[in-house]
Amino acid sequence: MEQSRATRSDLLARKGQVALASQGAKLLKSKREALMKELMSLIRPLVDAYSAIPEHAQHAARSLTLSEAMDGTAYLRSTAMLARDPLQVQHKKQAFWGVRLPVIEADAARSTEGWRSAGLSSSATEAANDFHELLGALLHAAPLQVRLSRLGSEIRKTSRRVNALDQVVIPNLHRDIASISQALEEIEREDLFRLRRIKRKKEKKRQ
């Protein structure tokens, strides 16, 4: 910091920037802590959701194989076309500390109306039930995975910002403050020396 730029206003400005940067770092740390807490709360539900998928898939595959053996592939295809009723899925987003997280709501009851009223055989009905449960398990796991990924990404981004403030911005501002303070002290010493010299000259003239 050159002495020509070492002014009281510069010093006050740097101190204000330190206060602002410190406040920002504190807020980001609070955000990171909240995001971490939310992420940790999702791990167990996500593990449980993924653990349930293979079992549902195996049940659905066995039921389908049994239904094909008992009813025939042609019957399953024709009844599937008649019983088709699209699953109504609503995709929403929920804001959490500025992070938009997905929320999926599916009308599972309505999606079963078509094949439940189509007069399917017992084996076909069981297969439809098992696949319906598999679909529900997938719809339960998918948004959890997306939420976890987005939270992880935001935590990394927030950590980079915190590190930049704590390790670069704030230390640089403190160095500027020390440099400005030192320059101001030197200016004050020089001014004091000049004043004393002027005073001595005036005293010599009086003598």
C-alpha cells in the first residue's frame, strides 16, 4: 500500500470490508451446516429406498413369469392395452437455503383404477400389483437421490466460498489494514517531526 493512498478513509473502508466478509463467512457456514444436516437426514431413507427396489423387482419379475405361463403373452399384452391408465405425477420444487430441491407426488391410487376394473386374471392382477409397488419404490428413491446430489453440490460450492473468504479475502484485507496503519503512523511521525522542526525554528528567531 503506497503512502499516497494511505488515508483514514481507506483504513475505515478496509475495516468495513472485513466486517462484511466475516459476516458473509459466518452466514455461509450456517448455510453449510444446515445443508449438511439435511443431507445426513436423507442418507438412511435413500439407503432404505434403494434396498427395497431389488426385492420389488424380483417379485414383479416372478409374478410376470407366472402370469405369462398361466395366461399367455398375448393375453397380457391385450389386457395391458385395455387397462392402461397413465400415472399422474406432479413434480414440484422446494426451496431450502436457496437450493431448489425436487418433490414428486404420484397419484398411486388413480393409476390402479384402469387395470383393477379391467377384469384381469388373478395371476395378471398379482403381477400388476407387484409392478405397481416397484414403480412406487422407484418414485420414492428418485427424488431422494436428486435431493442428495443437489445438496452435495451446493455444500461443495458453499465450502469453496467459505474457504475463499477465510483463507484469501479476509487475510488480504487484514494485510491491507496493517499496511495502511503502518503508512499512517509513518505519516504522523513525519508530520510531528516537521512540526517540531518548525517550532524550533520559530524559537530560534525569537531569541
